[in-house]
Amino acid sequence: MLKTVDRRVKPGLSSYDDDPQEAANSLIPLLEEAEGVIPEELQPTTPIRLGATAGLRILGEEKSEKILKAVRDLFQTNSSLEYKSEWVTVLEGYQEGSYLWVAMNYLLGNLGNKYSDTVGVVDLGGGSVQMAYALSKEAAANAPNISIGNNPYVTKQLLNETNYYLYAYSYLHYGLFAARAEILEAVDGPYSYCVLGGYAGSYKYSGKVYNASASPSGSSYSKCRVEAIKALKINEICTYQDCTFGGVWSGGGGDGQKNLYVASSFYYTAAEVGFIDSETPNALVRPSDFKKAAKIACKSSLEEANVTYPNVTEDNLPYICMDLVYEYTLLVDGFGLKPTQEITLVTKVEYGDSYVNAAWPLGSAIEVVSSQSPQSPALKSFRRLWIQ
Ligand SMILES: Nc1nc2c(ncn2[C@@H]2O[C@H](COP(=O)(O)OP(=O)(O)OP(=O)(O)O)[C@@H](O)[C@H]2O)c(=O)[nH]1
Ligand SMILES: [Ca+2]
């Protein structure tokens, strides 16, 4: 049984942008927890890897490299696990999307099925949003080679003795928190119709401060939709047969995308606003549910929202209209889903007698374990440590 330790510490590495040592030290509880579940004798042959994602990509090369160097030093000096410097990296966006696809289909028992019997994934992070799904061999043969940012659109993966042609793309700056900055930055004029009435603050993201004053008449669903569509650059020129947004190739859709599992912030917002039960680890919804919830939220003042949404944290509350409108716009105008298409919001998947976090590190662990030689002790223990 592949055992992974899945724990989180907040805030993420990118929050320590001016203090690399603090960033590395923030991982110590994770390191200790992981070493606590791996038998002593297996620790020298159990690889430890760190994958940074959009938060560090947005921070830029210089600051992120300083943080990664501090993490490498920590792993080298304070850990008894197998360490290589190249295992501490900023993941490529397409890797982050592909790893979640592998993790989700592994947990659902789909690896080995034909491509049309796998699920597609959407992962709304803080800094980026990823989409990944399997293509037919023919569709893959006609894929554009390289995407904007020099990542491949399609990679070939051999999983459970089955070849998959995996479309994966990561939209940097379109994770939930980064998108708020995009929307606020794209606003003409002194306020945003996406911010709840009564809020006159500012929004901080990745070291920058944005004016987040609400309009005197408060937020408006229809006007916020206009702002979100503008921020998504929906009408960017498309040089392919079919694009999602920002001129990105859509992958062409198909049977590998018909069943979509939608993770991270999509789930958190729906659970905290209450249109899904936060006790259930996954729920069948439609994009139109985000629209319905957005219309209610965008009619609220900050004061009213404080009462209506007890599970939304204070720092997220002024943006609850914005987040719901953005999530609906991303699904329908961005990814081209029908408002009535059923999708599965997911945070965990039942696997054996437990629930496992549906997150990309498991996909990367599967890649490492399947690349190990059959004799490797780490493979025998199947114990993996992954810190995201
Ligand atoms: N509302 C809410 N947000 C959460 C929760 N857990 C994590 N988040 C936030 O949701 C965002 C997306 O989650 P993750 O994908 O884990 O975040 P991340 O990996 O730092 O984001 P990227 O680097 O863009 O991938 C993060 O910015 C988290 O701060 C939660 O329980 N509720
Ligand atoms: Ca993430």
C-alpha cells in the first residue's frame, strides 16, 4: 500500500519571500511528522522531495532560488531521509496538472482503463489553476508542440501498462488569490463591483498592494462578471482551432474531459459558502450552483455577509462575491463548460479504508516509486514522503 503523509502548514513558502531561512524552518514540523512514520532502517533509502508551485513561480527566480537553497540545506543537515538537491524544485505547471491527474485516476482505480474511462481534473490553487485530461492518440498526434512558457501541452505517460496522452496546462496568475489581483488591477476607476459594499481596504498579494474599495452602491453580480471576464482575457487572439482563455490551446476536449473532478479552492469556497456539505469529501454540483451562490453573495454588504457566511474567514469575506463570480466565469467562459454540466468537487477520495487527499504530490510519489528499481528498499516499504 502506497503510504503518503499528507499534512499542511500555513502559510506557504512564498509568504516568506524576504526570509528564506524562516521559509525552510516552516517545514520542520512536516519533516518531523514524516520521519515519524518511516521506520528508522528505511529512512536513508526513502527519498524526500519538495515541489514548489505557483506561489514561488510568481515570486520570481531570485527570491525563489534563495528559499529553495535554504530548504536544500535544511534537508541535507537536518533530515535522515534520502536527499538529492535536484529533488527540491519549482514544479513546471504542466507537471503539477499531470500529477493531479495521475493521483485522481490512481485513487479512483482508473489507471489501466482506456483514456475515455478516466476523469479530467481542474485544480484551483492560490497562484495558478491547472487543467489536465487524457486525449485520444489521434488528437494527441495533432497537438501543438509547445505552449506559451515553453511547456509541452501533451505528454505521453505509461501508467499501469497503459499509454496515456495527457493534455495539461497551468494558468499562472489565475489561482484564486492571484486572480483577485488580476481583477482589481484590470478595474478602470476607483472601485470594484466585485468587492462587498462597506469594505474600503486594500488587497495584498505576492508583495504587491491593490486598491480594493467597494463601490458606494456595493457589489453587483452582473458588473462583477464584466470585471472577471476582462481579467480572464477571454477574447485574446486564438492561434489554434480552439482556445480556453488568454490564447491557450484547449486540448480539443473529448471523452477524457467529459467527467471532471474539480479540486482545491473550488471545493473550499463551495463548502464555506455552504452549497455543499463540508463534511462530504466530494460532491456533484453544476457551474450554475456557483452562479446562484454568487448572486446571493453579491447582494450582501460586508456586514450582512458576516452573518450569512459564518464559515468564511474574515480575510476572505470582502471577496466572497468576487471569488464565486470568478469561479463561475472560469468554468463557463474560461474552460467552456455548460452551466448545467455536472462536475465533482473534490478534496479527498475514498481509498481502501481511508480517505486520501486528492492532491498532486501523490501523483509525483507514484512517478518516483514506479521509476525505482524493483529491488529498491524504498519501493518495498512504499513509504513516501512528499512536501508540497
Ligand atoms: N478558503 C479556504 N482556502 C484554503 C483552505 N486550504 C487551503 N486554502 C487556500 O486555497 C488556496 C489553494 O490551495 P493550494 O493549492 O493548496 O494552494 P497553493 O498550493 O499554495 O497554491 P498554488 O501555489 O497556486 O498551487 C491556497 O492559497 C490556500 O491558502 C481552506 O480550507 N479554505
Ligand atoms: Ca496547489
